[in-house]
Amino acid sequence: EEVVIPAGTLVSIRFLNNLSSKESVSGETFDYQVVENVFLDNKLVISANSAGLGEITSAKKARILAQPGKLELTFKSIISLDGTPIDLIMGEKAEEENKRLYVAVGAGILGLIILSNPIGLVFGALIPGKNVKIDEGTEMFLQVKEDTKVIALVQ
């Protein structure tokens, strides 16, 4: 059955690699996966464990007392059940959900500032001299970039 995944639909993802502004380099890729099934009207549109690939577009090491570490990441599309690519971004809904998540969990990406730019996300340490570290298993929300037509599985 054909359905449209609306722009802004939240998708929780999990990082499958350790990333750090100290060791990671620009151009390096990382893996992520969808944490939970995404349903629209009881129709499965994105399945849990769908694999995604991301790329580090910039990595800056921290300098003692001078500058905090910084990582810029882009997320490549995930593939829906019918093979349609779905672009994920950090939009307002995802940002709000992440703030709630990190306040609730009190872990993961605390001590970092996350900004979105047109091509991806910028993770910056809040303290000069500190590097950005995103541990394997860290979860966060992204959202579907634009309305995307897919064939869904009916439950």
C-alpha cells in the first residue's frame, strides 16, 4: 500500500561506531541504524535496524584552553522497505525530542552543543580543551526531511 511519510516524522537512530573530535578525520564514514519501527496508521514504513551511513565532514581537535573540539556530521539516506531512500535531518521536532531525551536520560550527549547546518549536524564541546566524543550505542532523534512516498507493510 502506498503511503506518504510526512516531512518531520521522527526517527530514532543509534550510532554504531565511536566518534571523537580527537581521533576522527574528515571524510571518515560511520554506521548508524534505526532503533524502532516507524508506523503510520498501523502501517510499517521504516523498519527497526534499517542501516544508515554517515560521514564526518569536519573534525577539529580541542586545543588546551583555546578551542573546544568540534565534529560535523552528515547522515546519508536510509532505505525504506520498498527500497526508497529517505533523507533524515536534524530539524526542530528532532531537536526538541533530543532535548527531552537528554534531560530524561541525563547522558549521551550532555556537555555538547548540537547545531544543525544546511548539510548536517555540528557537535561542539562546551568547554575549551574538551574533545567531542559520541559513544557507540548513543541514541538520538532525526526527522524525515521531506514528504516521501513509499510502499508500506500493512500489519
